[in-house]
Amino acid sequence: MKAAVLGTGSVGQTIATRLAGLGHQVVMGTRDVAESKLRKTADAFGNPAIGEWVEKNPSVKLVTFKEAAAFGEIVFNCTKGVYGIEALTLAGKENLAGKIIVDISNPLDFSKGMPPTLTISNDNSLGEEIQKQFPNAKVVKALNTMWCGLMVNPAMINGGDHSTFVCGNDQDAKVQVKTILKSFGWAEKNILDLGDITNSRGTEMYLPLWVRVFGVTQNGAFNIKIVS
Ligand SMILES: NC(=O)c1ccc[n+]([C@@H]2O[C@H](COP(=O)([O-])OP(=O)(O)OC[C@H]3O[C@@H](n4cnc5c(N)ncnc54)[C@H](OP(=O)(O)O)[C@@H]3O)[C@@H](O)[C@H]2O)c1
């Protein structure tokens, strides 16, 4: 599969590494390739800067958002939520048409410090906004409810027995995304299809709780398990 990972942060790096490790052809999108390659300072959590990461991952080519979207048969949106529409606009409507966008982003606003607030909530969500702005793409919201290390390696906690969600308007797109999640290690029984893209509201509005749990535990390797 030809995959475009839009986003150079820890999520983009993690998803790109996992997809490449599974044998997919992967490119990563950024705004300015030359400037991104110059970034060499790890973030506060020790995640490598993109300039350092690309040197260590030569199989993943760093290109512009537009070039990445043109290349990908499927597009992973791992961009900063508050700028997600801008990033996808740079990727180009024409390059997203007919393609699945796996939307992992969250509309978090850190401008007033911790904990962040949501810029969209209640009767709208970022997943829906992306679907509205890019009507010819098939947006599937997935994996946004957990730390990126767990997205691609659920076995890291509880023997892999915990929950993840998908939602989106296109049934076939969700089936394809579920197949990818299973290749990441998710068990079918733990992938809950919440329905259409309006259900992004639920997964995005979980983030205020996620950041508070992280705030007290300082450990991102936790997740929800639906029990009944
Ligand atoms: N970190 C996690 O474990 C985690 C877990 C669940 C969900 N998420 C969500 O996943 C997304 C990615 O998170 P992250 O921590 O990996 O990285 P991030 O710092 O939130 O986002 C980095 C990406 O956003 C792009 N970006 C920033 N400002 C932009 C602008 N003004 N216009 C266009 N693009 C812009 C950057 O482009 P450049 O490459 O050009 O700099 C970069 O590719 C976020 O929405 C986050 O909420 C994160």
C-alpha cells in the first residue's frame, strides 16, 4: 500500500515507522522539507526532532504535504488539530479526493497552558469539519484516544486487551481502516465502530479526561477498555 503520513510530530513518526515496518511504501508530509530537515532538537518528552528522525529512517521520504497526499492511496492525518484544515488544504483537495483520510488528530488548544481546551466540541468535531471541507474524501476517525506508542503496539499494556474506536460515513473505508488496525495488533473484538463521522465528537471530547489522567499519572501508556 502507498501511504501518506501528514505530520512530522511523534504521531506521524510512530505511524510512519510502523507502516514502513509492515512493508508499506510510506512518505511523510510537512510544510517545508528543507526547514524540517534542519530540526534536530528532541521535544520535552524526548521524541526526536524530525530532522534527526528522517536521517534514521531513510525508507520514509520527507516531502511536502501536497506531494505526500498525491503519492498516498491512503492518507493519515497526524497534524496539529488546530491547523489540521490548513495542512489538508496544503495537501490539496484534488489529492485527497476518493481517498481514505485516517484522522488521528485532536482539536486541542494549548495556548492558555495545561490542560488544553477543545476548539470544537459538543455539536461539531474536527473529524466532521474535515469531512465537510473535503467532501470527496472518506474520513475515518481512529486512534485519537490514546498515546501514539499504544496506537501501533496495543500489546504494550494489558496483553493488548483494550479498546479503540473508528467512525466515519463510508462503511468500506472503515473496513479497510480496521484491517490496518488489526495489522498494528488490535484484536477485532476491541475495535468498536461508533457509526458515522459525527461520533468523532465523542472520541475527541474524551481528550479533556485523557490529559487529566496523564497529568496525575505522568504515564501515557493507558487506555479505555469497554467492559459490560
Ligand atoms: N502525541 C500523541 O501521542 C497523540 C495521541 C493522540 C492524538 N494526537 C493528535 O495527533 C496530532 C499530531 O500530534 P503530534 O504530537 O504528533 O504533533 P503536533 O505537534 O500536534 O503536529 C505536528 C504537525 O502539525 C503541523 N502543523 C503545525 N502547525 C501547522 C500550521 N500552522 N499549518 C499546517 N500544519 C501545521 C506540523 O507541520 P510541519 O511538519 O510543517 O511542522 C507537523 O507536521 C495532533 O492533532 C494530536 O492532538 C497525538
